[in-house]
Amino acid sequence: MKMNSHMQAALQEARAAGARGEVPVGAVLVAPDGAVVARAGNRTRELHDPTAHAEVLAIRAGCAALGSERLSGYALYVTLEPCAMCAQAISAARIARLYYGASDLKSGGVEQGARVFSHAQCHHVPEVFEGIDAAASADLLKGFFAKMRRP
């Protein structure tokens, strides 16, 4: 199934981010025809940029490739529930569908925490599909943080 293959690509980006010492989160931007337009993993540490989350990097790359600030009709696959900053970027880019894996009880901005899409000030609300390969996404994160806590 296409949806699963796109989440697998996001998981590959997350694994690559983890291997670079970044929090293992990956994102893949998909065109209406199913073509992958952009893919990214977290690079906050590498770029010394707190906004260099996987979602933001994929949105930036997709907008640059299209020459537009709007991604109407596009889908974004992310391994972890987007934070409030990323949810707002998703809204601003007018992404049509958001698919994500693990919920983020601490920093989530979609179904947890800020719930950006439920506010009246949110100009665009994508369709949201949660729990796609959630166990694989959560396992990556748990493994990464367990390694960080070891002496």
C-alpha cells in the first residue's frame, strides 16, 4: 500500500537522523500523484537551528522545488506527531493530509498539547491520520533516548 511505503520512507529518514545523533524523526512530502517531492530528517543539532525539524525541512524543500509557498493537495508523512511549530507550518503551507506515526504526549501539537488545528485562528486544517506505523516510530525514539541515558 502506498501509504505504508511513504511512512517507511519517513522511517528511513528518522533512522538516518538518529544515526547522525539527531532525535530520530523523519518526514516525507508526497505530491497528489503519489510522487515523493521531498524527504528529511531532523537536523537541529547539525544546523544549530531549533526550527530544523523534519517537517519544516521537508516543507521548505517542497516549496523550493515547486516555486510556491503553498502545497495544496500534498500529503506529509511524519514519524512523530508534529509539535505546535510544525503543525502551524503545515497549516501555513496548506498541506491537505497529514499522516503521522507515534503520538507525542510531551510536545505534540496536533492531538496532544496545543492542538493547533482546533483553534479558530488556524487558517487551514489538513485531514489528519494518526497511528501509521506508530510502534516502529515509538521504538526508534525509545531506543534513541535509552542510549542517551546510558553512562
